[in-house]
Amino acid sequence: MNAELLSRIAETIYWTGRYVERADDTARLIDVYVHRMLGETSAGSDAACRALFGILGVPVEDGNELDIDVVLFRLVFEAASPSAIAGSMLGARAGARGIREVISSEMWECLNVTAHGLPGQKRAAERLGPHVYLRYIRERSSLFFGLADSTMSHDDAWRFLVLGRSLERADMTARLLLARMSAPDDLGWPVLLRACGAHESFIRTHGWAAEPDKVAEFLLLDRLFPRSVVHALATAEESLAALNPGATRAGVDDPARRPVGRLRNRLEYADPKQLTGQLPELLSTLQETCVQASEAIARRYFQYQTPVAWERDGLPWAGDCASSTPPRSGTRARCLPRSTRRG
């Protein structure tokens, strides 16, 4: 990694990529899932809502009855939760504010405008339905990553952004496929394809018949579809290889690249005819790989004393903890822990 890129900046931009991708993926999933709930009487039940929480790994209390309103609040509108769409976008904006010298002004403006537009989009969703809000998130997320590719130098900072996006994308696809396997009545194959943004591309490749083995093959193994697992892992591996150009001649000494490359190689050379039987073990391995890679990346690149948060008069300042400069005079720094994990 370029020595000029501070670990704090690298971590912030990595999680900015993950948060924006998480908001995009969650919006795609909830858009098709809630549409199905509203169209089918039995689909809006407590069990169906709990299945959606389970896909996203968000814990819920057993004693509370869940409905669509609870789903929308907890997974879409809740600003304090990094697992909710609003919380993810606000977290991405808070991080981007502290690294404005690294990202382009267009990227910052995109996240800033998006964050300020969330209350208005929520009011519109209350009148017209949640699709308005979820479509806004998808469009703004696509705009952000498009601006990153076209206005940002493809250096180490850009690679960390792409790395975070790729790992989050692979993890979400694994969650969706596992949910389809464990509860086939709750998540049909066409719903799964739409949730992954893959429905039109799948039709052009395999036709209208959404056969289970073909859907799994497309989402896992297709090299040309940018949201497939093998494409996401290949992109993550390319970023890790570029961040560590001085690799050894024998083997791979990068503990983050090793599990990603091993699984990517397995998927690229997998036999599609045997994929259905290997799917449970393969998805479990995929989730473990994402966790291992994320932890290894943190150990290798994000090791610094502690994140800096600002306080005033002995109390934490409710501002941007990623900022390297105090918000106003009379404010001093104090080290406070922070969490970046899902949920």
C-alpha cells in the first residue's frame, strides 16, 4: 500500500464503499420483498418479516409481532442502525466528510445531497409507497460508484473503495442464496434475481425459465455479470494484489488475498452440473471467506492506535468522528472506540 495513504483514511474509504453497497443491496432486496408482501395476504405475516430480518442478519425480539411497518422502520428508515438503509448512507456520508481530500468533490456532493434528501424521500414514501425511497437509494448509490470510477484516480484509495464494495456484494449474494435454500416458499427464484439486480441479465443469458441450477450458476459463476460472486471476488483479489505489489515469488503472503483467491479459483473452475449439490457448503465457505478477508484487511492495513473522536467540556461531540481537525475552537481530541461491523 502507498505509504502516503494513512490507515485511518484507508479504513474510512473501505467502509464507505461497504456502506453504500449495503444500502444499494438492501434497497434492492426490500423493494422486491415488500412488493411481494403487499401483493400477497399471507406474505405480510410475522414469519415472512422475520425471514427478511434473518437474511440481513438483523436480530429481532421473539415477543414482538412484526409487520411491514416495522420492517420499513428497522431496515429502511432507522438512521441510527448501520444495517438500515438510512443508517448506511448517513454512515458513508459521515466517513466521506473526513476524507474529502482523497475522494472527488463530485463523490462528496453525491453523498451529501443524498443524506439531505432522505427526509424528503421518506415523506414521499409515506404518501406514495416505499418504492419511491428505495429507487432513490439505488439511483444515488449507482451515481456514487459511477463518479468514483470516472472522477477518482485509480490508486490505493480507489482500490480500498472497490475492495469494500466487492466484499459487501459477495456477502449479500451469499445471504440471499442461503435464505432461498432455507425458506424456499418465502423467496422465489425470480424474486431472488430481482433482489440481486440480475433479472434482465439472466433472461438475456438463459431465457425466461428461472431454473434453480441456472440461477445459482448465474449468481455464483458468471464471469461477465458484475454482481456475480466470482466477479466480485476477482475484483477484490485484483485490488488486494495491487495494494501489495511486492508479493513473494512463491505462494501468497497476504492473509486477506489468500482465502479470496482460493475461493475465486474454486468457483472459476467449478463444474456447473455439480453446483446444486455443493451449494450449501459453498455458501458457508463464501461467508467465512468474507469474514476472514475483512478481518485480515483490518489487521494488515487498519492498524493504528485508536480512532479519534472529539469531545468538548468532557462530553463526546456529536459530529464527524472521522475528521482529522477539530470542529471548532475549544474542542480537544480524545480516543474513543467505534464499531464498523454489520448490525
